[in-house]
Amino acid sequence: MGERWQAVDDYIAGKLLGADDALATTLANNAEQGLPPIDVSATQGKMLFLLAQMAGAKRILEVGTLGGYSTIWLARALPDGGSLVTLELEAHHAQVAQTNLETAGLVDKVDIRVGPAAEGLAAMTDEAPFDFVFIDADKQSNSHYVAEAIRLGRPGTTIIVDNVVREGGVIDAESDDERIVGTRALFDMLSDNPRLDATAIQTVGAKGWDGFVLARVR
Ligand code: SAH
Ligand code: DHB
Ligand code: MG
């Protein structure tokens, strides 16, 4: 089915997204610079853009920049005067992302911070509240990142967590893959959490079978 999922994503993107020089250049530059091709898909990027606009987000927080592909989609959703902070462990990834954001004309809106996200988040208290948080880094830390997103949010803040289905791996309670263990810990902390309303949606497409958590801070 994978080929057909890809073909349908291509169809949707052809109809609804159109050509996009900055994003095409970003993906080409990422490949040239040796970054792994694990950015969100084009249709998912457009969804992030729409959700951030629907939320009226003026302050966006991203955990896991890579080459800034999702960052570009999110930053484009910001109104004049809006801003986005994105946290990235790898200096090389951050450097490539900075170049890509320059290409996209978004450097004035985006602040890339290099280092472990847990440290970046801990140091961010003065910058709260954020209106919209996209979490897409090391999956073993997802429950911590969501706890931090709640702390740095406000009632109504939107939280999205990428890659929570992993070809169905999420239901493997015996898994010793730390990403699966981390994702299950995320669902445990979301379950009956008094601070959030949450769901998770499975997806198929250019990136295979996966899914995302969508949550709103109470
Ligand atoms: N959001 C990006 C993809 C992110 S890939 C997009 O869709 O375009 C995951 C990124 O998280 C990688 O660049 C990886 O280096 C980064 N990462 C991994 N562990 C991290 C950590 N502890 N703190 C911050 N970033 C981390
Ligand atoms: C991986 C990470 C991602 O954020 C993603 O969207 C796909 C794969 C990974 O670490 O393998
Ligand atoms: Mg991801």
C-alpha cells in the first residue's frame, strides 16, 4: 500500500499545495548536507500551518528543528510581530535550518536554539506563554516535553506530538525500542490528565503509517 499512499499524497499536494521554491530548496539542501529525510510531509506541514493559524498563534514553540522544514510551515502561519522558538540538539542541523530559513525569508521571526531541548525548555520560563507547541525530537522524552509544554502554555494552548504510531509499534507493550517505550509513557501521561484534552490520529502517506497527538491545555 505504501506506493499508493505516496501517490495519493502527491495528488493532494498537487491539488492543494502547489509549487513552493523555499520548501523544495530546503529539502534539497537538507539532503546535500546529509540530514536524514525525516521532516514532516508536505501535507502534514500544511496541516501544521492551518492549525497554527486556526489557533491564532502568535508565539510558537517547536522541539526538534532538523533542517527547519516544519519550522518554515509554522513560521509562515505567524501574524506580523509573531515569533517562533525552535530547539535543536545538533549544531549542524541548526546551521542548515538557519540557511533554509534565510532562503524562506523567515529569519526575523525564528530563533533557533542549540542544545538538549530539556535544558532549553527549563530556561524558557520568562518567555511563556506559548500558544502552539510542536514536539518532534527524541521520542523517549515526549512525556517530559508535553509536561513542559503545559507548564509553558496557557488554557487553550495547542500541543501536537509527531510520530506516535510508528507502523503500529505503539501497541507493543513488550517493546524494548526506547522510542516505543517513550511513546507509551506519553500516552500514559496523557491518559486522564486533568490539564489536557487529547486525541491521537493515525496517518498514512508519503511517510508511511504513523500518527500524531493533538491536545489542548485546559
Ligand atoms: N521537525 C522537523 C523534524 C525533526 S527530526 C521537521 O519536520 O522538519 C528530529 C530532530 O530532533 C533532529 O534534528 C534531532 O537532532 C533533534 N533532537 C534529537 N534529540 C534532541 C534533544 N534531546 N533536544 C533537541 N533536539 C533533539
Ligand atoms: C524519525 C523521527 C521523526 O521525527 C520522524 O518524523 C520520522 C522518523 C526517526 O527518528 O526515525
Ligand atoms: Mg517527526
